[in-house]
Amino acid sequence: MIARHTAAQLLAIPPQFPERLFSGEASTAELEYRRLAALWHPDRCGDPQANAVFAHIRKLYEETRNRLANGTWEAFGMRRFTAKDGRRYEIRHVRRHEIDAGEMLIGRTAVGFVLPASNADLMAQAQRMLTRFPYADERMRGQMEAALPSLPPVGQFETAAARVMVLSKPADMLLLRDVLAHYGGRLDARHVAWIISGALNLTCYLQYAGLVHNAISPDTYFISPRRHAGALLGGWWYACRTGQRLLALPARTVQYAPSDLLARKVTDFRTDLELVRAMGRELLGDVTGLRLAREKAAPEAMIQWLRLPASADAVDEYRVWQRQVLQDSFGARRFVEMALSHSDVYQS
């Protein structure tokens, strides 16, 4: 805590980060608020920004009270929860993201998803999807298990205001959105190639399992740069069985899913395949695909494939990608190191 804040320092605290000003105990936070209110009340303070600062302090304190009452307080890379049954939980994290359905807390070996109580139906859908994954044999299990959430989740509980699910993840798995940001919004086409290969392989499995994820994107997909591996950990509250009526979709999916499927509100493999292509375009620096050729962001064969509509079969898509697109784009297959670690992306 800063002993004496300036007006600029106080106004710079976003409303969603009250922990930067107040403590995580109700009695202490109240004393801190009273002290700050006395200092910045317009009747006592001559600072020309006193009115704005006083109002902002009140807003931060109200958010503090709400979070303490709801059992969702956060401070210094730790979110504290008080469940409905009185149990207390802590999720340590190195990065927090707002997502369509709520929040994502990324830790070193776990990722937590916090959905408001208003989205309880979506969390229930995720829980239904994450009960078991079918495998034809042990060989398929060995190939695909690491690309899917480990079951059961390591934690699930309810607070007065939220539904929380925590999934384990290897320490070297990084959120693709954070990797993309680390590289300034564009990845080398050779790295995009192995990322898309992994995502397409996963869509083949989802097709076998009769599942449509409906939210494949840099915000739900994690990668291991060292192992050239990927895992689809987020967004499972949008997943459905093939042919089921859609429950909900993130804004990104509404933008890139086939229009006929959106009109009929039905789940289909083409949605995931279109989302993988959109992810590839975004990783190259332009999700629309309009600038990729002009900017020579990737070999021509790769750009053309990413801009074409997806077929209706994941296995066909993967086969064409592996045997034609990658061959025409890069020639013989070879490993290209991506020198990136957890500490590079999530610096303390």
C-alpha cells in the first residue's frame, strides 16, 4: 500500500482492481476508507481534483465490500474465495483475463475459470462436457489426452456470486493469447504451422467424440513452445454434442462460424474448423486475412488455405493441411525451435 497517494495515483487505479488500494479484511478496509475519505472529502481538501478522487475512492471501496461479501477478493496474484459451504479457497495466478463468460486466472500449473452466478448454466454445461472423453483405444488416449483438460477438474465450488472451476496444466503451457501479445501480435509462419497442426489434429478427435467446442481461439488454446504441443483448456461451457441446439456462443464465434449454422442454431464440426482457420490468420497478424498476402506474412499456399472456407470433415482438412499445404509451404518437415519460456511471458 502507498502511504500517501496523489490524485493522479488514485484516479489511475481501475475500478476492477480495488486490491491496489484496500486490504482484504472488512474491518481494515473500512478504516482505510475512512482515512482516505477524510483526506479527500471536497469540504476538507483543496485539491482541484478532490471531487473526482473522492467519488473514485467510494467506487473502489464499494467494489471492495462487494468482493469481500461475495468471497472473491484478490490481492498480489492471489484470488481468495469463500464458498457457500464456508470453505475457503485460494487461486494463485500470474495473469488474469476477462473472457466472454467471466474471468480466467492463469497460474503456473493450473488455470481457474470464474463465471458469475448469472452464467451458472454455462458452468453446468462445462461440467457436463468435462466428465469423460471417449477413446477408441490406448493409442488414441496417449495421443490426445494431453491436448484435453485433465479429468476430473482439480477444483469446483460455488460462492455467493460465482461458479469456479480449476483445471491443471503443465507448467510449460502458455495461453496462446499471451504468446501472441509477447511477440507483438504476429508469429513466425513456421510456428503458426505447428500450432495449427495441433489444433486440427484435435478437431479430428472432437469429430470422433461427437463434440463441437465452439470456442477455439487464442483465448482458449494453450501451447508448449518447447514441445510444440497444444491443449484446449478454456471455453468448454460453449461445447455441445454434435447436432444439439446451441446454448450460447462467444462473440468471436458468431463472427466466424458458418452463417447457415448460426441461423439454424445447431452445432456442427464446421464451426471448429472455421475457428481454427481464423486462429491461424490472427496468429499471422490479420484475422480477416485481407492483408496476409500483401504483407507476405506466410507462404502463399498457407495463406490461401487459411482464407478458404472449411470443409465439413475434420479428417479431410487435416489430411490436406499435412500433405499439401505444409509441403507446398515449407517443404520437408523439420523442427523449428521456439525459444520461449513461462518466465519470458509471465514476468513477475
